[in-house]
Amino acid sequence: MIASSAADRRTVLVTGATSGIGRALAGALAATGATVGIVARDTERGEQAKTAFAASTGNKRVELFTGDLSSLASVRRLAAAVAEAHPALDVLVHCAAVYTPRRRPTVDGFETMLATNLLGPFLLTNLLLDQIRAARSARILVLSAPSTIRLDFDDLQAERRFRSLTAFGATKAADLLFTFELARRLEGTAATANAVHPGLVRSNLMRGAPAPLRWATWLVSRSPARAVESILPLAMAPEFEGLSGRFFHRARQIEPPPYTRDPDIGRRLWETCAELVGLTEVFSRTMAQDSKNGLGVKERPDEG
Ligand SMILES: NC(=O)c1ccc[n+]([C@@H]2O[C@H](COP(=O)([O-])OP(=O)(O)OC[C@H]3O[C@@H](n4cnc5c(N)ncnc54)[C@H](OP(=O)(O)O)[C@@H]3O)[C@@H](O)[C@H]2O)c1
């Protein structure tokens, strides 16, 4: 149980709040009394979720931010709206993700799973770093899975060869690499970044997967509400404050696949993402050392 007195001063942002784990988590966060920003790609579904949270928890401080994580322009608008509404962000939880059985390019020409599951969260996080660093001790959580799939940096967009489950698994490994690299870059600041494996959870995520796989996983899956019982403390409980660069499952630390811990691969992925989303690394130092200048990455001057 999270004490509402501590929680109700906090501002949290949850992506993927219209379904599955994100929806259950946003509801649980609203119940703590915190100010909860929910991100939805569809305004109607977002309004519906917001109304439901307000009705079930009595919390009037639930705010809807519309944004499509697969579109860089939309993520930029989303980040600007959040930054304008909240000068400080205590908790950012990335729950949004998608699985597509066929290769689909986004409006920016990226493969959809890579864009939604990695590039959008990468850009959103970077654009909100000032708000994250303005909080007393911000926590960033990235929902992922213990994927052992290695990234093919020569074909990140799966243009040469697309196998849907492999491409999806690669985005989950990439989420781990991104989180651990982010944690390294946040060292020396009060902000932390951790990855979370929720276990198998009944949700809409694999609705496009082959039926036998869906049935088999459904049988052994937990409800989103059960999964959230061990995710909520990672976002709010004092005992997890200050812990960073970890991988949690059921609120216990687990070992991630060794590949995802490799700092050289993490740095390479970070630089590749920065290039793809139009952020440029302006400092080789860590963000902590760079306190005078604020962000460790910033937008390219010509891309506004
Ligand atoms: N379920 C599991 O067994 C499991 C296991 C391991 C890890 N995870 C991870 O847990 C996280 C949550 O998954 P879930 O199972 O709760 O999935 P889910 O029920 O499919 O929810 C995904 C959420 O992401 C949103 N979303 C999808 N594309 C988006 C986009 N382009 N822009 C903005 N939002 C978008 C969806 O919005 P709509 O409602 O509009 O579709 C939905 O709210 C994911 O990172 C997943 O990889 C899940």
C-alpha cells in the first residue's frame, strides 16, 4: 500500500494507458492520489479511460495527453504539451507497445514496432529530461521482457528480412539496452531508470499473433491488475528510491540477458536512436556532469 500523503504530491505520466498493463497501472496510480497524465493515441479511448479512472478513484487530477508514439511529430507535440502542463515529472512509465504480424512503415518511414516500442519512448524521454531532472528524485520505468534477440544494426528497420516475432523481440531487447544506457547517463543525478518484466499478462498486445500462441499464453497469463501489484511499488514505494539500471520482475531484481548490459552496444543504440529521431548528442560527458547545460542531447538546430 502506497501512502497517499506522499503520492498525492507526485506527477506521473503513463503511456499505453488505454489498455492492458498501462491502463491498470494508471488506475492504480490515480488511486494513490497522484496527478496522473495518461497518454493515448486515440482521444476518444483516452477520454473513456480518464473518465473511468476519475469515477473509480475519485481522483480529479487525471489528465489526458494525446500522442501517437509511432510518429516523431506527434511525440514532439506530446512532449511539449506535457512540459507546458508540468514543470516537474516524478514518474514516467513506458507501457505503450505494439506487435504487428506484417511489416508496416510509419509516417516517418520506420518499421512500426521499432518506432512505437523504442524510438517514440526514446524521443519522449529525452524531450522530457528537463522535467525529469526538475523532480526531487524522478523514476523512469520501461516495460520490457527478457528478450535474448540481438539487434541487427545493419537492418534495424527489418527491410531485408522481416519476421514479426523476431522483430518484436528485438524491440524488447532494445528497450533493455535503452534503459540501461539511460541509467548510465543519469548517474550522478537524482533520477533513475529501470526496466520491468511484467510476466505473461492478459492484454491486447499479441492480438495479431498466431492463434495457438495467443491461446497458449492466455492460459498461463495473469490479469493486468495482478501484474500491476508488483509494478506500482517500483513507481512509488520509498524502498525503490535511488535504485537504477536494474531489471525487475514481481518487484525483485532479475538478471537481464548479458547482451543487453553491454555498454558499447547500449551507446551504439543510443547514438543510432538519436540520429533516427533527429536529436544530436552535443556532449560526450554524462548528463550529471553536464548540469550547466541541461540536456545531454538536444534537437538539431535545423529540425526545430
Ligand atoms: N502482456 C504481456 O504478457 C507482456 C509481457 C512482457 C512485457 N510486456 C510489455 O508490457 C507493456 C504493456 O503491454 P500490454 O500487454 O499491456 O499491451 P496492450 O494491452 O496491447 O497495451 C498497449 C498500449 O500501447 C498503446 N499503443 C500502441 N501503439 C501506440 C502508439 N503508436 N502510440 C501510443 N500508444 C500506443 C495501446 O493503445 P490502444 O489502446 O490505442 O491500442 C495500448 O494502450 C509493453 O511494453 C509490453 O511489451 C507485456
